[in-house]
Amino acid sequence: GDAGETLLSSSRWRKALLMKRKSVDSAVLQNARKLAKDLFGFSAPDSEDIFDLFVREKLGEWKTRVAGYKALAGTGNYPGTKTIAAIQKVAERLLAETDSYALIEEFLSRRSELLDTSDDLQELDHFYKSQRTAWDALRKAYTRFKLNERWLKSDATAAAALARMEEILNAESPFGLIKESTRLI
């Protein structure tokens, strides 16, 4: 029931059971703070409760960022659908923890996964903020060139370029390949 009602009613005091809240060790919190700085680029608070709020806020920001990307990827015209879903899943798993102790323990146990997820998010950010124009140009050029595919396939260089364009456009994570688009077009 409601703790406030129980404590206000002296007749219920005998039935009240108080338990000491489990809290993280200061060394564990320091490790979590270091990981948070690596992930989010900001120094995290050194109080367990405020750290919990900080991590929840930053994971919420991850979800918000990828929600915008998900809408674009969902059109089928942009990459990253699986990466976006993986980022959302990692954030939601941590946000599902109900108290600060459990959140920090889970946060640290998923260190490697979180670092990989952070890298994936940075790739998505870079793509959607900086590479989208090049991607759109590549898609448009590929569509135009595909109309003349039979003729282009008679030239080895053009055929190879068209095949590479298709490979990049169909890749789940083409983020490191987009720099080739200008040369291919």
C-alpha cells in the first residue's frame, strides 16, 4: 500500500516493514560515471540518484534521436533500420530498470554493448546530418543509370560502377561507403 498512509496511522506501525534501500558502492558509481562520460560526452553526477536521472535522460535522448531516423528509414529510402531498432532496444532495456541500483548494475554489465551502441548512434547521426545529401544523389543517379543498364553493362567500368552503387544502396550499414558516391556517379 501507500507508505505515507501506513506511517501516519499509529495503529498500522506494527505492520509496517521498513527495508534499507540497496545502494551502489562509491567505486562502482565511479566506474559508471566513467562509462557515462565515454557514452554521452558529459561528466555524470556523483550522487547515485542524480546519476540515475542523468542516465535516464541521456538514454531518452538516444531514443528521441533515433525515432526521427526511424521515420526516414521506414520509407525504405534510407539505411539503418536494424541499427535503429538495436539502439532502441538497448535504451529500453536499461530504462526498464526500476531503481537506481539495478540501473547502474545493468549499465555497467552492458559496457561493451553500450559502447558499440554509442558508436552506431554516432554513425547514424553523421549519416542523417552530413551524408544524406550524398545518399540522395547516389539514389537518384542509380535510378537514372539503371534505365540504361543494358547499354552500361557493355562497358566494364560503367558496369562495375553500377554494381558498386547497387551494393552501397542495399547495404544495411553503408555509412563508411558513401564517400565513394561522387566517384561512382
